[in-house]
Amino acid sequence: MVDFSHTYDVLVVGGGNAALCAAITARQAGASVLLLEHAPKAFRGGNSRHTRNFRSMHEAPTAVLTEAYSEEEYWDDLKRVTGGNTDEALARMTIRESSKVMPWMMDCGVRFQPSLTGTLNLSRTNAFFLGGGKALVNAYYLTAERLGVDILYDTEVRELHMQDGFVTHVTVTAHGFPETVRAKAIVAASGGFQANIEWLKEYWGAAADNFLIRGTPYAKGGVLKNLLAQGVQPIGDPTQCHCVAIDARAPKFDGGIVTRLDSVPFSIMVNQDAERFYDEGEDVWPKRYAIWGRLTAQQPGQIAYSIVDAKCLKLFMPSVFPAIKADSIAELAKKLGLDAAKLEQTVKTYNAAVRPGTFNDKILDDCRTEGLTPPKTHWARRIDEPPYYAYPLRPGITFTYLGVKVNERARAIMKDGKPSGNLFASGEIMAGSILGKGYLAGFGMTIGTVFGRIAGAEAAKYARN
Amino acid sequence: MRATEATADARRYMEICNACRYCEGYCAVFPAMELRREFTDGDLGYLANLCHNCRGCFYACQYAPPHEFGINLPKTFAQIRNQTYEEYAWPPPLAGMFRRNGLVVSMSTALGIAAVLILTMLWQSPDVLYGAHTGAGSFYAVIPYHAMVSVGTVTFVYALLALAMGFANFWRDAAKGKGAVEGASLLQALCDIFTLRNLSGGGHGCNDRDEAFSESRRWLHHFMFYGFLLCFASTSVATIYHHWLGWVAPYELLSLPVVLGTAGGIGLLIGTAGLIWLKVTGDQEPTARELLGADMALLVLLALAAFTGLILLGLRSTGAMGVLLAIHLGVILALFLTLPYSKMVHGVYRGAALLIYAIEKRHAAPAHAE
């Protein structure tokens, strides 16, 4: 039973990885903790339940990580993907902590997988959760319950009432009823606003209606908006989001990993007008995976079609939805609702531009087009072996970059540059402080874990003094 | 395998799982799945029987109900397993036994006990039946040795034959084109069977009752399985004593048959009671409720076999021995008769599936991007 008249030491807003790490750490430090999760129990865990791994620095091979991944290499990777849009001190601290936190995770019941097959070979840099992110979330909830963290599901935080950078009380809707929660310290770990289509429309216009949200529908950004409106310093470009091209037939929310499609480099991508619009073979797929969401978002109707022939079908991991199959390009066009003559022309022009080469899907090969705009610079082979297959793609939003600025103690920073009195933040809501742009697989979980632990410890320390 | 709603669901689930693969560390089902891109009904029968029902994948699944994909592999695979038991049953006219299997097994148990009791009462005078017997041959004073052995042998051999035919039927469908049985594959399969490696959730335990991990089910099954084997060993040793050494039962408390039987009986009781407790207290969502009766009937039958055996041992020198012996043998008769028509058959198909897995793992490469 949660007693709303009780003043908790620490209130954790959110129910994903960062929130759980904060709640458990604060409770382990002796604080009384209340965790509020907007989702019902079945959908608890935010986007963490769709994740799979944790990027971890390590000097030597471990039971779950191969070789070594040094601080410098990790930092170089981060610098490259963010284009320098990061905070070196916070980033390096996060990287160093990532090498120390795994024993704590395992103590909390998180299990890692020994090795991995599959498409992306990440077992050197990333430790994989046995069973994936939902198994991790389950383990953390069990630990939190065992330690005596109070947990409420179906509870949305409406407003954190702030005065001079200090949260005085919090209004929530708990199982449909308005309540007031009081706590000495607050940890905001409620994610970004990627599931808030109206907010996305402020930057993307009507196109946002055609976006698919890969993760939780509960990341509406209510707490983020509320904090920014009360003078907490924003960080990260509000217009930007991590956006990949996923199977257009995916559910609007929570489609997760299975909507992912790796066909692009072996295909031609055409838009609604049956025209190609970008070099499909620009670079190896893991390096180009994240640009196709934006490219697709810029096409009319925010849709594109990846077209391959019989010889390419087995080269990539398909999405869960069956490929659309036809014996001729014209028939395929009809099934896709495209202009048949135009698609035939596009394929014909492309085929004519393909130069002979030695196809090798493992390297940047010499199969390319000549005299074609836009060109296809690698893996270009004629589309001439029926049956032909197509997958429709739409932009799939993973997360947004806008967040609240924090210092190295996870304390929220106010617009005047002063740290908040009792407000801490962890996870996606502050990740823009470190990952201002781009994406590094498993780094979101690293930020959430490291900052969740710091926020929990700092909040408990503050509340207990 | 017949196409049913369960196979249609399982095929859709497998296609989703194959695009996700987060569960590949849990058990053999997922690596086996990864060898395929398309799933025939035969494949689904094989994968369903490879599933040990540890439920790790259900709690880890981001697509479990109420997600619209609604993946519930433990439940659907249990339904398909029951479909396998029915379709591969021998002789085919007895397939219907698996449709209301809880009723079949519990009625057989009741009838088995009743039949042996009634026959014994008709056969023996009350002073023999209710009298205390001691010394060699005292059991056979109540139920003649030859009646006991001939009924036991006939029913047991029949059960073995029916199980072997079921195995052959399943093998023909599921092992097609998988390659030859080699020593190493056989060894791997036996190791998987005797250790229940796949009931360890990748080494960390299974979700026996809820999202928390435990190894209860694995250990309880070991108690039951090895308890059963000890009882079987006890009977075998007694047979050798009787036939080759001319030592006639009952045997001393510290004799090999009694020690083996007692240990086995206690193991069976612990295992079956624990498994019943897990079934009653566990989360019902990943289970096929309609099959609970079949599971419970067999667990209770096995528990009864152990319980009546131990009671018989305890009271064998009293006047209760005659009736207790008849009850115990009635339970054993029911067990032998329903062996090929109860949940017991899972061992045959699970064993076959594990052997196929061991074979194909040696021969094939995963069916992802080549």
C-alpha cells in the first residue's frame, strides 16, 4: 500500500532501466523510495524492454565480452557518431563507470548471454542481456520489490511543482485518481517525447503522422516539457530524433526489433513516385542504418520501397512481415500501388547503369553503377531474376535528443547555470547531455545505468542528510 | 502434423521470434529455429517437443500478451505437443485417448485398482487375504507369482511397443533429411535428457512459477525421473534375485531391491508433489489450461504408485498386506496400461526431438544472412 500522506526520501519518476537503477541504488543507500510508472505492469520498463545490450568498456576479455574495448576507443566511437556533439567530461566518466557496473547489475539479477550469433557482431563492445531488455527490467523490478521500493503502475506524473530550482511537491494521476506526492528528492527518469506525435509535429509538420514509434507509447515527454517550462536548462536539438527506416507494416507503437529490415544495401529504394532518391550502397549497413529514416521521412507520404530480386533475398535479415512478391516488375508495382511503367523504367535505367564487378556482401565491393543519379556505389547488381520482392518502409522513431542538462552528479541544471536543489535526472531525459547526435548501439542503456546509479545515490544522500 | 489453430499461431510466433532472437540463450528451441526461415507443420511439431516448457521466453518477450503480437510460446507449444501425442499414437484408433487424457488416466487408475482388488477378493479366501503372512513367498500367497509376472510382462511389453511405434512415427516426419544418427549426436542427446540442460534457462534457472528464476522444476523432475528409474532398477534386481539366484521376495529392509525401491519411491513422491505444487501455484497465463488434467492425472498416478509401494513396505508383515498389495499392483497395472496413452509419452518425443537437434546442430549452419 502506498501512503500518499507519507513524505518519501526519494521519488523516482519513470519505470525503465534508468529509473530502476536509481530506485534500487537509493534504496540500497537506506532511503525510502517510491517509483511511479505510467504504464500498466505488462508494459512497464519504457524502451528498456526493447533493448538488448549494454556497451561496456573493458581492458581484457570477460565471460561475456571478447578482447578489449578501451576508454580511448569507446570515446573515439562516441566522438565520431556525435560529431563532437557531446560533453567530454560526462562522456568519459560514463565510459569509465561502464567498466565497473556489471557486477552490480548481476547482483540485481541481470543475466548476460555468453556469446552471440546473429547479424551485428557486437560481442566485443556490448554485453548482451540473456533474454533481452525485458528480462533485465523484470530482474530489476524483482530486486526493487525485494528491497522494499514502493512501486505504482498506471500512474502518470502530471506536474513537478518547482520553486527556486527546488521541487516542493508532485501531482500525479494514480490509477485514474489525482494525488499529491511529497518527497525530499526527485529523480526524473521518464524518457524522451518520441511517442508524442503532436509534439513531433511542431518540428516535422504533418509528416509526423506517418512516423512509426518503435518503442513504448508512454514516452510522451510530459515531465520533460513540465521541467523545461519551469526553468530547467534544455540540452539537445529539439528537432532531432533517432529515426531509422523500418517495415511500414509495423504497429504504430512498440513494434520493437522485429520491424527492422536490413535489405537496403542489396536493393534499390524507390519512393511513392517509383523514383530512386539516395545511394543505397554508400557504406556498410551498420554505418548507414540510421540515415534511412530521415531519408524516408523526406519522401512524399513518408514511404519508400526496397526492391530486390531472387538472388538477393537471402543476403539480409528480413523483417517479420513477408516480402511482397511478384513475377514481374509491373506486377510488383501494381501490388505496391506504384505506377508500373515508371517503376519498370526506373529498374531498366538502373540495370543499364550497373557495371560488372565481383559481388561481395562482406566488404565495400566493386559492384557499382555508372552515369546514374543518384548512383549506387557498392553491391549494385541488376535486378533481373524473378521473382521480385519488395518491402515497404517508413520512418521509425527510436528516441528524441531533447533533454534536461545535468552535471556529473546527475543534478539538473537550471537556466541560470545553478544546480537544482533536489532534482536529479537519469536516462533518456538527460542523455542529450552526452549523446547530442547520432547513435551508438547499447550506449543508451549505459547512460541509463551509470546515471541512474549516480542519481539514486545522490538523491539518497541529499534526502538522508 | 495436422494444421490447426495452434500450428498457425506457432508459425506466426516463430516468424516473429526469428526476426528478434533475443531468447537464443535460453534453450535449444531458438538455435533450432534459427536454422530455418520457414516452418512446416513437421518443424513445428519438432520445435514444440524440443520445448521443455521452462517459460523463460514468455517472461522475456516484449511481444507477450497484451502486446498485439500476443506471443505465448509455452502455451501454444504445449497444445502442439498434445497434438503430436495424439497424431503419432499407436495404434491410431487409440489417438482419442489424448483428447480427454485427464479423464482417461484417472479412470484407468480407478479401474486398475478396482479390477485387481475385486479379482483378488474373488480368488482368495478372506483368511488368506486378510491374514498376516511372513517369510519367503508371502506376497505370492495372496496374488500368485505367475499371474503377477505375466500381466506385468504383457502390459509392459505392449507399452514399450506402442511407445516405440510412436517414436518411429514422429521420427519419420521430424527427422526427415536431418542426417544420420552418429555416436556424438546420440551422446549429446542422452546428456541433454539425463541432465535436463534445457531446463536451466541458459544456466540461470527457469521461470517455474513467475518472472523470478528458479531451478525447482528441474530438480523436482530429477527427483521424479531418477526415482522412477530407481524403482525400475529395484524391480529388475528383484527379478534377477528370483530367477537366477532363487531368492524369493519379500526381501530384507537393507537388501538392494528394498533400498532402491524405497529411495525411488521417496524420490517419486518428492518430485510429483513438488511438480503438482508448481502447477497449482504458478502463473497460469503461459499454460494450456485444457491440458492441466492430463498433467495432474499422471503426476497423481505416479505419486500413488510410490505411496502405495511405500505403505506396502511398511505394513507388509501385517494383515493389511493383502489389500495393500492388490491396490499397489492395481496402480502399477494402470500405469503400464496408460504408459503409451498418458503424458508419459512426452519423454519419447522430447528424446527424439533432442536427438534431431543434436544431429542438425552438427550438420547445418544458421539460416541468417549467408
